[in-house]
Amino acid sequence: MYNIAICDDEQDFVAELEEMIRKYAGETGIEIRTVTFKNGLELTECNKIELDLIFLDIQMDTMNGMEAAKRIRKKDEKVSIIFLTSLAKYALAGYEYRAWNYIIKPIAYVRLKNELDKWLKNYRRDDKKYILVQNGEGQHRIDLNTLRYLETYNRNVKLHTDKGEIISYKKMRELEAELTEAHFLRCHSSYLVNLLFVKRVGKLELEQYDYAKGSGTPIRATEGTVLSRIPPRMKVRRGAAVELPHIMVLIDDPDKTVIEPLCQQPPRSTKSPTYMASLMQACI
């Protein structure tokens, strides 16, 4: 069920809009409950129902729509707001409070239906607000707005949240299936990220390599580095015609568009390999 509020001081208009919403619910089979308010103060003081969408008139006595929207956003970041106004010049100011849209009064049913269709299509992506994961400590409810990313961890999955890390016994593909309709992206075979927490996408810099223990750089050692082994390995490579750095980049490429085409290319030379040796034998 969707809870939709209508906040307007013109009672005839409120009754008309409420009737059109009932008509829309009847035609689509979607369960919608409406609640009405006469001014912004009544709306902001109501805490008895969790609202999904608010039709909010801008010009009202007691408390206008802009002030009401400002107060609403302080306690609810999620609820959608559609501003109602008789003058288009007032509508643009509503986007300061992250309005879904605005509608110029009076409203035709076709316009309302189109707006609700678009809103529901977008809103349903956010219907899933949490997931349940199981581990040795029991079952945990994870709110999606706190879940930053997931990574494969041994044979399990580690969930990174605002409150800490939680191990899940589910497979990554199972969790990915649960989060298909939410804002999560499989950017790598081992990682599933919440796009709402992504601030930037950067390029891969080989010079950022760091083998120090606990390093958090994009390129780092997968195992502990034994410093005593570095000098003999450098000695073996000294003077080599070709230097191949020991860096492995994991590519999420299910369509095989990167490596396979390279393997299909004809060899550039029929000569014997320039550099082929066992490092361990050379170190002896």
C-alpha cells in the first residue's frame, strides 16, 4: 500500500484530487490510501503515518508549502513531494527541497495519471529497504541505506555497513539477486557496491602500488611481502630484455572482449622467447 497525502487549503480542490487518485487506484489495481491536511502546520505535526508521496500546495495560510517542505526534509529525506501551485513562478523554488515535480492547478486526470505512473515506476526501485542475512551469530536485518558495499570473503560475503562489518553465509550471486531492484552494481566479480555511496570513479594508477601491511591503495599486495626476497629478485631481473611487473588486474568481462581477442591475434615474431627463466632456480 502507498500512503499519499494531500495538503491544500482549498477543500473543493482536495476533494477533486482525492477522487482522481481513487480513480487511478481502481484502474491500476494499486492499493493507495490518501490522507488530507488543511495547511503545512497540520502536515508537519503529523507523525502517525509514514508517507510515500505528498501533494503539497505552495500558497497556504498558517504555514505555506515551502516552509512545510523545509521542515519535512529535516526529518524525512525519502518522502516524495509534488508541489501544487496556480503560478509557475513559485514552482521552481520547490526544487531546493528536492521536489519530485510540480503541477500547475487545476489538474486534469490525464496529467495526474501520467505523473503517478512515472513516480511509481521510480519509487518501486526503493521498495526494498532491507535484507536479512544469516551467520553463526544469528539473523541480521541490514538497512540498505547503511550498506556501503559487499565483498567476497573466503567462502562467504562480508557486508560493510555504517555500523561495522557483518559476515553473511549467502553467496554473492544470491545477494546480488536480492539487490537487483535496489541501487547496487556488480562492479567486479568480488564486489557489489551501493551507488548511493559512490562519490567518484577514478582511473587505475600503477604508481600507487604499495606493499606495506594494511595498505588501502587500489593496487596492493594480495599476500604479505617478505622484504628479504626483494633484492635477489631484483638481481635476477637486472639486464633482462623485457621486464614484466607482477601485477594482476581482475577484469569483470563476461562477454570476453578484452583478453580473448588478444589471444586470437597472430604472433608478431617466430623467434624464441626473449626472456624465460625460473626465478626460484635463478635465485639459488
